[in-house]
Amino acid sequence: MKKYIWNHELTLDELNSFFKNSMGEQLGMQFIEIGPDYLKATMPVDHRTMQPMGFLHGGASVALAESLGSVGAWLAHPQGSERLILGLEINANHLKAVTKGLVTGVASPIRQGSTIQVWKIEIFDELENLICTSRITTMALKNR
């Protein structure tokens, strides 16, 4: 049985409220699962997230990845409610084009430190093809 890594207990509805009035809301992101050591969220491939050539925009994939990794880092931090979690670096490899449907991101930690965390995020299409792999490094700062 896997150990839960979360230091804050939130429902999916509470997590989804994080997207209110933000890029996540504008792009249609929605948390769908809180696992023992991962978070899942979806994002539609539609007019909000596509580039002019009709494919999922790489920037939209990165926005989903950063949202998942940052929220995961905050939830997993022992003092998350007293900390601001900021992205230091993010990278992404776009592996397969998507033209419609819903993509699902899965975020899990690589390293969980008290200041620096590193998370991997994999994004899949509806057929479970890996379309993007990303890694984010976050830093926890004291909330003023």
C-alpha cells in the first residue's frame, strides 16, 4: 500500500476552486483525482488551448504541467499553508500532436525537500498516448 504524501486534506471541489479567476479556469482545467502520491487534472483541446494550426498548443500543455506541479508541491509541503510555492524552472517535451478531446495530466514528486521540490508531469490523450512529459522545480518561500 502506498503512503499518502499530502500534508493538507482538500476535496476535489476545493482543489478546483484554486483555478477560479486564473489561467486554469480560462483553459478549462479541472482536477479529477487525488491519489496517494499523485494528482490528476484534465484540460480540453478546444479553441482556448489550440494553436492556429489546429493542434494542442505546447504552452497550454506547459500551463497544465505547471499548475499540477505547483499545486502538488503546495499540498505535499508540511507548511504549505504558510508558504508560497513558486516555479523556478519548467521543461517539456511535446511527443505527439492532439487535435481534439481531453488531455489528462498526472503529477508526482521526484524530490520533496523543505525548500526545493521537483515534480514530473506526464500528459496523455484520451487513448492514453503520452503526448507530453514535463518536469518542474519549485521553491517554497515564507508567506509574508
